[in-house]
Amino acid sequence: MGSPTITTEPELPLAERLAQFVPAQGSFEYQHDGAGKTHNWHRHSLNETLFVLQGGMEVFWLDGDTVQRRTCGAGTRIALPADTVHGSTAGSDGCTYIIAPENGVTAVTTFLPIEEHPTE
């Protein structure tokens, strides 16, 4: 289990940005979450990269026994190592983003039971 790497990238035309995520074989997801939508604590079986296209989100993850939080706006790339316990909440304007699993293969997502949610 690791922590995400979060970077801000320069603006590109949409077609160029999408081309960065097209795998040799497989797919990526184009996701939109309405304002305040929360994806509660979960983990993925593969490395995943998220890229915020519009709006923003707060990403939260477990770093050892500590909950970390980061607000991410348009132009932010979030690289999530496999098995990172994390979640996100869309900002007040919602969030449109790409989810690109490693090698274009669909990851297995496991949501934590509520009694296992980390506390702050």
C-alpha cells in the first residue's frame, strides 16, 4: 500500500489529453460526479491514474494510520498505487475526470465496510 502522487499539469486540448490515457489495448473511464458526490473508502487491485478535466475533488487516503486530504482542481493528475485505501468527494461545481487503470485492464474495486472506515 502506498500514497498517491499528485501533480498539476499544463492545459492541453482535450484530444491531446485523452490520447495520453489510451492504452495499447483496453480502455479508460470518463467520469462525472455531481457536487458533493462521495466515493467512500475503497481500494483497487491495480495502479490507477486519475486526471481532473473540470471542476474539482477532494481526495483522501490512508497513510499508515493517518488520513491525508488534498483538494485537486482541473489539470491535476493523481497516481494511485494498487491497494491504496482512498476515496474522494466532488467539489461544489462537481468533477469531470478520467480514470485510467494500469494497462487498460479493469481493476477490482473493494469498498471497505463502514466499521473499517478510517477515522480522523
